[in-house]
Amino acid sequence: MFKGFVGETMGSLAHKIMLDKNIYCELNNVTIPTPDGTTQIDHVIVSRYGIFVIEAKNMNGWIFGNEKSAEWTQSFPGGKFKFQNPLRQNYRHTKCLSDFLCIDHSKLHSVVMFWGDSIFKTPMPENVMDKGYTSYIKNKSDVVFNDDEVEQIVSAIQTGKLARTWSTHKQHISSLKERHDKQKEQPVEFEKEEPTCPKCGRDMINRTAKSGANAGKQFWGCSSFPQCRGIVNI
């Protein structure tokens, strides 16, 4: 929780220093009600160029992941840690906020920012970054809202968001637990896309064993073979 708070604080500070407050209106730690509970967003920046929904990650170590994976990997001396794909996490945030405001989802921009001493070890989409945060936001130049609409959106968020209290925090944690418990009860559906290598995080290729006891059987092999020999059974 403390590391998350530090990441959010650093993000807020960057906004205040680098973004013109007359153009970009920032709201931090926004918790809004949803049909199945609540969702909490680190930063929301409203401008005439759209609504930027920002997920802040304060992490160290090597980061492996791709846009399609359900989980990404944080690797550091002493072990590895799996965490939810922040793009999927933030997609829920953008959808919930879009529904909450009754605004077309295409007018919201998802941004994931990593703070701390993390290093990306796999190529990342342009909206996932560890630098150039505010430059990415300012590069969006297509006007989608007029000034009156910007004021109305900010007012709607400020009026409709839940108060920043311990009670709201507990409500959000309870909502997360309930939603995750429901997901565990549902049958597992395997993705058709290629998995990510468990050893290095790169994409995998469908291969067929040519010899040995498993000759003729298919398996997923790391695309960087022979440098990496990670496999996943089919």
C-alpha cells in the first residue's frame, strides 16, 4: 500500500510540474461506484484532448509482459512475482469511468506508468512507459471536448466519486475480494493466443517434438530458442 501511495504521489507531482493546469485538470485516487462494487483509479486527467486514465506502478527489478498476457512477471534477485497485467486492470478502469460518465469509451486514454527502479525486458506498447509520461499525454492533440464539456466532466467525477475515507477503502477492498472470488468459481477458459515464456517472458511458438518419448506431440517453445529453452505443455 505504501509503495502504491509513493507511486501515486510521484505521478501527481509530475502532473503539477509538467502539465498546464489551465488545460489539464487532475483528480487523484478516484473511487467510483460500479454495478458490481467499486473501482479505484490512481489518476484521472481531464482535458479537451480526452480523459487520461492512469495506473501508477511503483516497482523495481526486471519487468516481463505483453499486451495479451493475463499476468506479467517482476523478476529480482531472490525470486519472481506475478502480477495482473496493468493494461487489463486499467481497461476495466476506463470502461467503468466511461459508463459512469456516459461518454464514448474511445474518448478515454489508458496510460500505465512505472516508477521506481524497474527495467522493461520485453517490448511494451506505447502507452506503457517508465519515462516520457507527460510528453505522451501532451502528444494527444485531437480535440474531443469543448471547455464547457471539460468542466461538466470534472464536476461529474467530483460529485459522483466516493469520499476518500477509510470506509471507502474497506468498501473497495471488499468489492475486489468479492469479484475475485466470483472469478475463481467460474470455469477456466484458456486463451487461444500463444502463451508467454515462463523463463524470459518472450512470446512462444507452437512446435512439434521430433524425438524422444514425446515425439510427434505439440508443445509451446520459446521464440528465442536456443538461447532460452522454456517450454509449456499443450
